[in-house]
Amino acid sequence: MYKQTSTSRTILVTGATEGIGYPTARRFVDDGATVYLHAPDQDSGEQAMTRLVKDGAEPLRLFLVVADFTCLNEVACLGDALAAKLPALDVLINNAAVAAPERRTCTPDGVELTFQVNYLAPYLLTTKLMPRLASAGGKVINVSSMTHRGATIKWKKLAGDQYWPLAAYAQSKLALTMYTKSLADVGGAAFTALSVHPGVFESRLLPVYGRVGQPAEEAAPILTTLGSPAYPVANGGYYEGLNLAKPAALVENARARMRLAKLSADLVRSALH
Ligand SMILES: NC(=O)c1ccc[n+]([C@@H]2O[C@H](COP(=O)([O-])OP(=O)(O)OC[C@H]3O[C@@H](n4cnc5c(N)ncnc54)[C@H](OP(=O)(O)O)[C@@H]3O)[C@@H](O)[C@H]2O)c1
């Protein structure tokens, strides 16, 4: 069995099998942290773990955790298990996400899929892990997207009558960015939260942008720097790369954030009932 060293920082990177998450997990391990690598299923997780170790990552500081974010019960179980196991969590990187499917799709929990995977699941996971983040005086890094700036929240139906994949993706990132600001209020001085558009990087998700990106490895230093205790960040802030930036107006709207908090709690309660 792996034994966690008591001195190293503990980091959870969601969606670390591919794209931006994989080199970020790798870089944290190389920096001496104990890393919990999250995957949606055991197979893709084990493949990523094998690849990381083959690439030279230290296996004694690498742990695999699995939860499919299309199932909120799996997310809740993962959050409970980690909260029971870890005395403290230094950094939670909510990175896992999907590009919105071509057609409106609901999860078995009855929620529009993009909204659930990209926002509601990280919301639930973070809620479960808040006491451990507080024990560490940790950081939550929500990987957002600058597409959130052009988004709205369709409060009543989430995907609305008309469904556009890019709008669904942007809506999920707007919700995540709004939540980050609310987290800063909840966490107070106990932990710090920020959201970040890391840049545009080659990945399976990139077709959403219709753009050519940088190699995904180049995102890792941005996320590890933001996660460093030595790098001061604005609590609740939205970053583009390493720079504080202006988020969508709705992020600054306290009433809208309260409405999102209520919607999120209602959706989670009805899914886990
Ligand atoms: N790439 C860009 O240019 C860009 C720009 C701005 C923001 N972002 C954001 O950066 C983050 C990483 O994206 P990426 O570009 O690296 O995409 P990616 O290569 O597609 O990686 C997404 C990760 O999320 C995991 N995932 C997918 N569906 C999941 C589910 N149902 N449950 C749990 N995990 C799931 C994937 O696991 P499997 O591979 O095993 O399915 C993978 O590890 C996302 O939040 C994205 O919105 C990316």
C-alpha cells in the first residue's frame, strides 16, 4: 500500500487523465506534492497512472480516485471518502469538464449534462471537501473559461427551449465562476478560491473554441503557480493565465449568486434523495 508522506502538500486534480489535468498532476508530483489523480472511470485512471509512472512520476505520492461526474451519487461518495481519509487538502483543482454534446442531453440525475459535469459536480465535491481545505488553509482552483463572459444562466430550464452547445458550455463556466466568488464569501479566511481561464490548449475539448491551441503541458505551470502558497491571489478572483481579470457582470451580482446557490442545492438534494 502507498503511504502518504506527512510533510508533502496534498493536491486533488480532477480530470487528470488527459489534456490540461494530466501534465498539471505530473508537475505537482514532481514538485514534491502528494497528488490524488481523479478519473471518470477505473480504466482511464489506471492508464493515466501507468503513463505518469512510466514518464518518471513518483508512484509513492500518486493516488487514483474515480467518480463519473454524470452521477452525483458517485461524486458525493468520492467527496465523503476523501474527507474521511485526508486530514487536510492543500489544493483542489476542479479541472474535469466536457464539451457540450451536439444535442441537449440529460444525466440520469435529470440535469443538463454540461451543467452537471462542468459545474454541479465540482460544486458538490468542493462542498464535501471544504472542512479539509479549511484545515490546510488551502486553495480551490476552478478551471473556467473566458467563454463565460458571453453566457447567461437559463434559470428555469438550464438548456432552454433552444439548445446551443457553445452556450451550454459557456453557461456551465459562468456558473463555476459565480460559484468561485460565493466560495470566497463562505471560506472567509479559512481557504481561498479562484477561477481561471488558463489559455487555449490542445485537447479533446478544443473544438469548442474552433481554435488552435498551445501544447497542453504549457497549462501546467499556470495552475501549479496559482496553487502555490507563495503566489498571492485575490480570494474569489477570476484570472486569465496568471493575471487577475474582469469576469462577467453576473459574477459580481450577489442576488444572482444566491439564486445559483439555491438552484444548486435543490438540484443536488433532488438527485441524492
Ligand atoms: N483546452 C482549452 O483550450 C481550454 C480553455 C479554457 C478552459 N479549459 C478548461 O480546462 C479544463 C480541462 O480541459 P481540457 O482541455 O484539458 O479537456 P480534456 O482533455 O477533454 O480533459 C477533460 C478531463 O475531464 C475528464 N472528464 C470528462 N468527462 C468526465 C466525467 N463525466 N466525469 C469525470 N471526469 C470527466 C476527462 O476524463 P477522460 O479523458 O477519462 O474522459 C479528462 O480527464 C476544462 O475545465 C476546460 O473547460 C480548456
